[in-house]
Amino acid sequence: MNIRRIFAVLSSLLVAGCFSTFAQTGNGDTGFTPYSIFGLGDLSRPGTAYNLSMGGIGIGDRNASVINVVNPASITEREQKSFMMDFGLGNQNSVYTQGNLKSAHNSFNMRDIVATMPITRKSAFKVGIAPYSTISYKFINEEKDEDVLANVGDVEFADYGEGSIYQAVLGGAVTLFDRLSIGVDGQYYFGNISRHTDAVFTTSSYYNNITAGWNYLVSSFSAKFGLQYSQPLGKRHEAVIGATYSLGNNIGGRRTRYVYGVNESKTDTLFHSLQNMDAFNIPAEIGVGITVREKNKWMVGFDYVTQDWSKSTFESTPGINFTTARLQSFRAGFEFIPNRYDIRYYVKRITYRGGVYHEKSYMCLDGNQISSTGITLGASFPLSPTLFNAISVGVDLGQRGSSKGNLVKERYVLVNVSFNIHDIWFLKHLYN
């Protein structure tokens, strides 16, 4: 199939995926996790299926066959005059346990789309979009107080939230002195978040049901800087040291606070307020990483990322002692290719990957910092013997939280799929 036809098909998929993504925000179970009730919600782990199948590493990685979105400086590692594109999807299956309670949820969504092209022989730019955080939770409780039940009948309380913050990126990078690469991504955060609390009188028609909540329409600009230094190790090997720095910023926008009284015939507005807000703060992030690679054979790497959320303040959650803490992420991964150019055995051209990670999140509940630990596996299945077109698949098996201290233990299986598109442009044909 012609590569431009593939691009057209994926562009159509992107449009459909965007409509699907925003349509699903009306369902409180999409991307469900009880931990998204706090702060900015559940932060998405950065990277495509390529990065995520290796524990999430990428700060010190340079690879001409894929787009590495973790470090802005990495896009200068490429075949000359090459166009590259990555379109990703994700599916997550989770099981939640708290005491004797257990529930399971499944979600499927578009994960990212990113493209990169050369500017000169040593520079390139990229453009893309990916989720930054997701809020999706739903809790239902029934009134237990016998005096209340005797006076007003059955009462059901529901707390639910939905929405996402997305990150659009436009960036560029350049290689200096053949070994040092620097890059910068301009970032635009945007999205819509809603949090609701309902009180429903299920057996009495004398009382209006109460619907209260907040709607946030958010937007903000930021930037991420990256650098990488490559050091040859003999004739066949290379070490790369990388670093990234993301600016801290306040996510601004408009906030609506409302309280409605609702019955079968009408809705009464009890309170409604629309105002500017700057309550959501994203702190600066620092990351360092290193990889050692034998070209077209193997690579191993390690990343460390830290982000101090301890000074970020969010609206309180009644009945829950929620505070913020310093986020720390430790990631290690590898990839191995038996023989990229083998013409007889397809399995030798497959790239195999694996990794591990441990992350201490920005959330603290009753003094307990919520952590995640996981093992990742993946592979890239080549579609072309001459270009880097491939389908990359990654599986993340992990656990977040704990069943101790009345917390929620979440066990999940996350499957990421990326379509890696590669083509050579601007070549002059020698023969017609």
C-alpha cells in the first residue's frame, strides 16, 4: 500500500478517534480509576508503545527507526529525508480491591499521534497530541441513618467525575558538533474536567434531588527542553546520556460552580458562579537517562524522573486526608533484534523489548504515598524489509496502591499498540 494512502487512512482514524475520545468523557467508567478523584487525576505515563514496552525509558535513547517522544532532542536521530509517524491505541483492564470489595473495569482509547520531518540534515521538527491526565470515577452510597430514612425515605449519594487534559506538542531539535543534540517542545494543555455530587431521594417525591459540582475548562502553555550527548564505545557500540527539563506552570481557564434542585418537572438553580481559575499547578520536572547500544542489535537503558508536587494545592475531598508529595519514577528497559536484515526468517527481524518501573506518585492518602510497580514486555513486527514500517505492541503488568490502611489495590494489564509509519521523501529519481 502506498505510504500516502496509509497517512490518509490514519488521518481519518485520528479524526474518528478524537470524536470517540470526547464522546466517551460522558461515561464515568471510561478509563476508570478511583485514584483519579484527587488532584489533576490519573497522570498518563509518557511515551508511545515503543517507550512503554521498555519500562518507559527514552531520555537517553536515540533510535532512527521510531519516534522517541520522551526527549525532544532525540528526533534528530533519523534517516535523512525521512518522514515518520506514530499512531497509538491503548486498552486497560483493571481489578480493584478494598477489603472484601472487588470490582473490574475495562477501557479503550486513542493514546497518541505524532509525526516528525527533517528541516536540514541535522535538524528536525515534530507535532503531536497525547493525553496528560484523566479523571474518571464513580462512587455510590446509600443513607444508613435510621432517623433520616424514617423522615425522608431512601437517599442515594453519588460522586462521579469525568474528563481529560490533553497535551499538544510542536517542537524542534538540532545536532551540534555531531555528538550533542538539543531540542525543545512547545506544549499546550487543554481539556474539560467535571466533578459532580448528587443526592437522590429515591422513595419520596416531596424533596428535590440535589446536583452540585464543578466544571473546569482548562488551557495553559508550557515547554520542555532536552539534550543528548552521544559517545562512541569502540567501533560498534555507543553510549548516550540525556536530560530533560519541563517548565512548571499554572493551568488556567474557566471554572463553573453550581448547585441545582431537580424534580420531574423543572430544575431550580440554587447557586451558579463562573470565574477565572488558576488553582491547578503543574510543577517543574527533571529527568536524566542513559543507554548503551549496539546499532541494529541491542540496547539497555535507565531513566530517573522527579517532580515536586508537595507545594501544589488542590481542592479538598471531604472525609479524605489527601496531600501531595514529590513524584519519583525509576525506569529500566532493553531491546534486542536477532537480525534486522534477515531475508529468510521473519522472527529474526522482530524487535523484542522488556522493562521494569517503580513510581512514587504525587498522591498521599492518610500519609501513605501511592506507588506503582510493573513489568513490561513488547515487540515490533516489521511490515517492510527496507523501511522501518512496523506495528509495535507493548504489555504492562502492574499494581498500584495497597490493600493496607483502607487503601485501594489496583492490578492492571495495559496493552498499547502503535502503528510506526516511515517513508523517504524528496528523493530525485535517476531513472524514469
